[in-house]
Amino acid sequence: MNTGPLVTPTSQESLGVLIGLVRAELVRGIEAEIAAKGLDLRFTQFLILKRLAVLGPMSATELARSVELDGGAMTRQLDQLEGRGYLRRCPHEQDRRALRIELTDAGRALWQQLTGCNERVLDAAQKTLSEIEREQLHDYLSRVLLALRERK
């Protein structure tokens, strides 16, 4: 696995390119942490487990939207994770036609192993920033996200 940077950003990079490069490095770092634990899990599967662990059970549509996958791709990921025993599809409490996706005990135990991977990579990404700079970065990115969402 190549762990080197794909592209080195310059001071002239556009915001979009820079955000894309940062995301690619975060994904690479988290996948490397997961692989170092001997786990066979891709970043998208990591995100699915994270959303379920943090937000609780939800429909496949809600989950797909939260990790930005189309329905077909989500179904494949859910099939794989369910086959490994990390999640299950359960009948919805109010709508018998719908299913809710929830973590199993094995999925929750796996997430406990993965939280450290996430934290180590995010800490490494921000190691040159002071606490105030970390808060500012979070604030700036939150405001950029909000502005983009309001644009729709």
C-alpha cells in the first residue's frame, strides 16, 4: 500500500483542491490504522459503523445520505457488514414496510476498537495547531459547510 501523498499542495491551491487532498490523507491514515489492527475494513464501512455508533439505528436511506452513498452502493456495504455480523436489519417500529439498520454487539465491540484509529489520525492531522487554532479551523470549516448548504 502506498502511503505517500498523491499530490503536494501549493500555496496557490484552490479551497476545493486543498479540502480534497486533506480528505484523501485522512482516509489513507484511517485505513492504515485499521489495517495495522489486522482488520479488513474500508473507509466507507468505517463511516457506516461510526454513524450507527454515534447516531443510533436508522433507515438505509438515512444512512446512505449520511455517508453520501447511492442506494445500490449502500446495499452492497450493508450486505458485507451484515455478513460479518457487525450490523443487522430490523423491522421499523412504526412502519412495517421499512427496516432499521443497527449495530450488533460485535459491531459495537468493533467500533470500540476503531474509535482510537479515528482519534489518532485526527490528532496527527492537527498536531501543528494550537487548541485555539483547532477551534478556529473547526469554526471556519463549519461556516464554509453551512454556506454551501444554504446555497442550494
